[in-house]
Amino acid sequence: METLMHEPETTLDPADLVRQAKAMVPFLREKEQITNDMRRPPEEVRQRLKQTGVARLWQPKRYGGAEGGLIAGADILREIGRGCGSTGWIMAQNIQHNLMLANWPEQAQDEIWGEMPDALVSGILIPGIGKAVKVDGGYKLSGRWPFVSGSEIADWIIFTGDCLVEGSDKPTEFHFVLPREQVNILDTWYTIGLRGSSSQDCQLTDVFVPEHRAVTMHDLKGHGDSPGAQVNTGWQFRVPLYALFGCFIGCAALGIAEAAVEHYVAGARKRASTMSGSNVSAFTTQQVKVAEAKTAVMTARQLIYSTLQEAEDLFKSGAASTVEDRTRWRAMATYAGRLATSAVNLVLEAGGGGVIYERNPLSRCVSDITVANRHITQNWDVNASTYGRVLLGLPCGVEALDD
């Protein structure tokens, strides 16, 4: 395939992508029920995501992408999550995996983006699940991976897999990217929340992956050490993705929490108490709960945005992050998630009996945030203990975050 040697005549504008995401909120809310019923976004949502280009925020300009900043990513994911929690969850994968894909060899980037610049890329980063065997020209990959969000609307999917390489007695963790048509997607996603996120199990049996579509976990730790760094030299492509993954997953969850508070406020302003007939908004308890909920989501937003601004400033300056930086960023993102969840719980308490009905949009926010909080990046004990270990002078204990 011919290598792309120059940038396209036009590239996407980060500010415009944020505007597109915000403008999409009413459309996503209109399609939210069918998204949940189908357990994946319908084709018209998939096409809207591709047409707007919101997933291309961190795609290199060489392929027409925006090559934007981290804060714009937070803005986009909050808005998409505010429109539809499941779609926001998928977009958190798509937008980050595009940034991840920029670390692959140029041949892989050309193969994917050269033919389909608006490709939606999903994936699963859990280590130790897949098994790969080195063969002539590449690898044979096998395994079954859970939680592959957006699998049914993706064009390409990233999988992890251990492989014993020559000269080593210990398996190396690789990441492989395959076209969706080569993947066996299993119908497993029946859940209490994020029902429309298409987070199905995926299975591969001795599927050949050419060598140029494989990178090691080390290649994805950031700081410009990957094969893709030879052609993608912007500061964005030095960012340690594993360390910031929780911030962007957290932004999708934050959008859900912001929607919950928004739905509650809209309902409370016009809802009368069944028993007294008084306007609910006149009750002091309601006023306190909604104020605390709103404060919680604003504080969560500030935590995530300050973390991303710190990382953006660091990499723009040409500096590198430390293990303490990376574990702190994960802890900050997870703590923001705790605040966002508390906001949803507060409006759930204040919502009265009407929240139990599926027709109440607040009920979907409750179920979606419940599932979102099960993601490893949102687990406070895991991420706080890692940060605490580093603060106390102990080894990090997490390979993806270590030097």
C-alpha cells in the first residue's frame, strides 16, 4: 500500500469537534431508548459519529485528524455521555484508541486510516487473556476477551495477548489490531446498565495478524518510544495512555452524572408532592440535595480538568512524566468518579417514587453509572493503593504505569 507522505488539504478543528458533540446531545437522547433496546447504537448513530469526526480528535493531521488537546477530549466525552451514557462509553474507547493507534508502525496506520480515515476503533486492554504464537510474517492470536465496548459498531478492534519471543523466557505483552470482520463477536452483553454500549465478548482462534499490526505494551507507555513516534511527533503522541485512560472513561461517566442532575432539576421544578401537593422545589431537603449534587459534579469536573491540564502542560513543555505523576493522575480520575457517583445517588434519593420507572431518564443514569463504576479505572481501592505505594517509596506494582 502506498504510504501517505503529506498531510491532507484539510484537517479537523478541535473546537468544532467539541461544538459537534454538544449539538449531538438532543439527537443522542432521542435515540437513547433504541440504543438500549438494541444493546448497541443504531446505524444512524454510528453514521453520525463518523460524519462529525468526534472520534478523530487525536488522530494525526497526516490523515485529516484534528491532533487536538486533552481538554477538548474531556469536553467531547462529557457531552456525548450527557446525551447517551452508552454512546459516551463507546466514544471513550474510540477516541482513545485512535490516539493509541498513532503508536503503531506507519504501515498499520496507513492500512487503517489511509483507506478509512473515519474508522471507529474499539478494543480491550486487559493483560494476560489472549495468547499469541510467532509465525512467519506475524502472529497467530487466540483468546476470548470480555467487555469489548462498541464491538458491533467498530471498524477495527485492538486485543491484548502474551507471546514468547526469541531470547526471552518470559512472555511479552502485545497489542494487536484486527478488522472487525475477522472477529467472532459473542452475544453476551445483558446487563443492568450501559446496555447500549455493545460491550460484548469477542473470540479469536488462531487468527493471523501481520507483524506491522502488533506493538508491545512498552510501546504504548508514551514518551515517544513507540514505532509510530517516528512519524507522529506532536506532544499528544508522547502522552502515557494507560495513566490517563481513567480520566477519559471518567469524563463519559461524568456526562452521565451531569445528565442525572439536569434531569432531576428539570423535573423538580415542576413536580408536586403526591401527599401535600406542594411544589417539591420548596422543600429545604430538596434544595440541599440538589446543591450538593451540583457541587459534586462541578468538583469532579475540576479534578479531571486540572489533571488533564497538568499532563498537557507537561508534555507540551517536552518533559516526561514520573511514576508518581502517572499513579496520581489515575487516583485523581477515580476520586472524581466517586464524586460523580455521589451526585447521582443524591438525586436518586431526592427523586421520590417516580425514579423507579424506566420512562424516567434519571433511572437510566442511575443504572448506567452503576455499571460505569465497575470499570477498573474507576475502582478507588485499586488506584488509591497504587498511588499510596509510590508515595510511601514502594514499587508501583502496575506494569503499564511503571517506567
